[in-house]
Amino acid sequence: MKYKKYSQVEKIIGRDIKKYIPNTVKFIFEETSPTIVARNAILFSDSFSRKTGGKVVNLGEQRLYPDRYSSSLEPEPTVEFRSGGDTVGHFWKEYNVLKVHRLAIYLLPQMIENIKLEMNEVPFAPLTFGADQEYELMIDGTIVDAHDFIPSRSRLFGLDGNYDIAEVRTSTGFQSPAELIQAWRESLKEGQRILSNVNADEIKLLAGGGRVNPTGGHIHIGGITKSQAQSLIPLLDYLFARIVKSSVEGEVRKRSSYGKYGDVRSADWGVGIEYRVAPSFFFDPEMAELGIEMVKQITEKWLNLPWDWEYQFKGGLEDYILFVDEDIVAKFLSKLEYYSDYHRYNSDVFSNWKLPIKINNIVFKDDWSEDVKIAVRSELNEIDCNVILYGYSASRHMGEIVVNREGINDYIEHNDMIFPVVSMEIGDYLFSNNKIAIGFPYIVRNLSSLIPVVTKAVRRILENMKGGK
């Protein structure tokens, strides 16, 4: 692949521009005009007027456009350039940005000549990195629709545009990949909590490109705009996404229109981009951190390339070590090889992150207070058989506790309250079911003070069943 950082510059302003712009200047395109981003620039000298016939207006502390910018979010420019009575450009000292009208591009060499540049800082906001990774949910060996088991789209572990797959995301971006991975683990813990209530023998979260539904591994880069990043995207495509796609993407995503090279969106969470080309690659914490570190190093190297930097990529390791530490590349390639075949289809993300879902013998159905659920699970941790605890409305069964086993006739006392325990088939909870189902009235399910009623009832019922009482 032949790469040039800003190949479109020559198409717009001609090849002679090379001799006017120092290599250290970042040349960035916007919708209507090219932009020079300088660092620590001083104001233009009056020689601009003498050399071009244009005019430099420098009002010092005085406002250039007191009316136009009084209620606008757009910052007021420091300097206005005029030629032949027309405004041809503006300079913002605070942001070190010069915008020139396309029709006045011939004046750009003189403008550049009169800017003194000192390249001591990066002219972009500090880079931050975030991620959202999509996964297929496998329960008891079958890929299932995630929306049947994950209740909310707004959670850090939830659903996104495709409700059939799960998405794990961070709420913000981080300058350090290690910080991102730590936050991402907390998001995955939320998924562990949500899915721990699923009545199943095995629950897995599968990364890669998907077995039934295509899944993506989106990377958020904060601090640059989509316009600024136009020459970064080919580098990320070639140096990062290409090797991830070839290793772990799979046929389902390849056949879809999802995640084609160059797929990037402007962020909806601030100044930044969402890079959408790679499949889901957060298989384990080490691989996730290596991948984000690669993207970070590629982006930082790109920021500091001369605007007219050119290179013929050869397809080997030498391409990567121009941008990324060699040991990072080697470790990431090793991880990709590991997950390229069998492990991609059989590796559980929860287990890889040392957050395996404990299959609970106690499963809650219907509405229960979270406090009650947590306390009951803790109290009944020793239960070695599957029990479903469900609810019914206050108007049914006169506050009884009902169980789908024949021959149960008991009661639970608590603080002068008596709850009869009776055998009854309700809905799907038949006497013939393999799993024991015990129904509780609304008041018991939502008052922490009545937690002992639930735990006593479950223990008493199981004792009665074992004793044949």
C-alpha cells in the first residue's frame, strides 16, 4: 500500500505548496476550506499587507465582530485578512488556527511566510480512548437473542442497534489503555450480575465477528474530528483492522455490509470519532489492552508525521514497527493467532476476564426487590437443587405461599404473621416440572423485613420433600 498523509492537498492548491509549508505544520481539511493548524504561533506581521496588497487587521484586546459573536458558540477570530475589499481568511490566536477561503488560496504562501512557528506542543486536544464491543450470547450451547435476557439498552452492559446481540461499553474515554480496561471490566461485571439470574446450565459471551449475527469491536478516539482523521483511517485499516479481520472476523461478518474498511463516524459523545472496522476483539484483558495500545501508538505517531509524509508499505513487520513498539505487535499477533480458530468459537469472555457467571440454583421470576434477591441468594447459597422463585399479584391466593409439589401443607410464622404454604399448579409451574417453583405474594417479594419468610419457606419445603412429609 502506498500512503501519503495528505494527498488531497496537491489536488486543491497545487504542488508548489510543498515549498511554502514547513514539514512540521499540520494541514487539515474542513468542509469549505483547508486549515493550517500551527503551534505556539505569533500574530502575522504587517509585511503581509506590503507583499500581497491585502490587509491585516489586528485589534488587540478589542473585539473584531462585537455583534456577530456576542451570542454565538463559535469563537471570535483574532485577525481578519482582506484583499481587494473582501475578507479572505481569519486567524484564531487562542486556537492557533488559520482558515483561508478557497478563492484566495494563492495568498497562502505569503500567509505562511509571515507566521513564525514553534513546534513544542501537539495542536490537538489530549487523545482519549474508549470502546464498545458487541458479543453473541450463548446459553446452553445455543446462540440466543440477547434482548430476551438483557433488560435495558441504557446500561454499560446492554443492547444497541441490533437487539439480538449484547454490547459492553464504557461511559467515557481514557488517556491510558490500562484505565480503559479497568473501566471496561466494571461494565462486564454488570453483565455478570444481570445474567446470573438466567435459569441455565451454561452461559457464554462470544467475541469475534459472530456466528449467527455480525458483531463489531468499535474504538472511540476522542480529541480529533472525522475531518482531521481522514488520513489516520487508512493507517488504522492497514496496521490494525486488517490483521484483526483476517484472524477473528469469520464468514458471517465478511458476508455482511458491516465493518468495511474506512467505516468511521463522528462521535455523538463529544469531539472524536468511532472507528467501526474491526470485529469484536476484547477476548481477554491482555488482548484488549494490547489492541487499544496499538491504536493509541498509531494515532500518536500519525499526529507527529510531516504533512507530506509518504511511505510504500511492504506488508511485513517493518511496516508495524514504524508506528508501534515491536513487542506490542508481537504479543498482539500471538493473541490473534490463539483466537483465530477453535478458541474464537469456544472461548467465553466472562471466563477469560476471570468473571465467570455462577450458575445459581435460585432463579427469580417476576418483580423482586434487588435487596431481597441479593439477601435470599446469600442465605440460600447452600441449596443444591434448582429452585424458581416467582410472584403473583396481591389479589391471588390470599397471601399464600404456593409450590408445584404435591402433598405440601405447612405454614411460615414471622413477627406475628402467618403465611400458609400449599401445593398448587399455576401456569407453567406444574407438579411434573423438574424444577421446584415456589410462588410468593407481592409484599414478601419487596420488603426486606420479610426476607426470612422466603428463606424459611424454601428450606421448609425442601425438608418436607426430602423427608416425604
